[in-house]
Amino acid sequence: MSMRKIYRKIARENGVSVKEVKEDMQAAITAAYQNPPKDGGVTAAYQRQVPRKGEIPTPDELIRYMAGKVRESV
């Protein structure tokens, strides 16, 4: 499934626009990267594994990474 279709499906299921889906996802990702839990750096170590162009991954970058991890585990 293409990223475009994923966003459309999520937007349709939640009665919002694709733009709102992307903005909300980015806000959640940003919050997670800027305020990691106090778990001794475990979360930060996992976050560093996500390939990204900037300091914080985009929704596309995170979804692609996570989809690859799911495929590996099957």
C-alpha cells in the first residue's frame, strides 16, 4: 500500500483531512523525540535506529522504518 493510500485511509476513518493526519502524526513523533521517558536511554536508543534526514523523523520515514521491522519479524 502506498503512503498516500495509508494517509487517505486514516483520514477517512477519522473524519479528518490528510493534512491533519500528517500534522498530528508529526506532532506526536516530535513530542516523543523531545520528551523521551526516563527509562535509562532505552527509548532514545530505539529512536536513533530510525533512518531520517533531520533530527526528528517525518511520519513517512517512521512508517517505512516500522513497516520494515514488521516484515523482518514475520
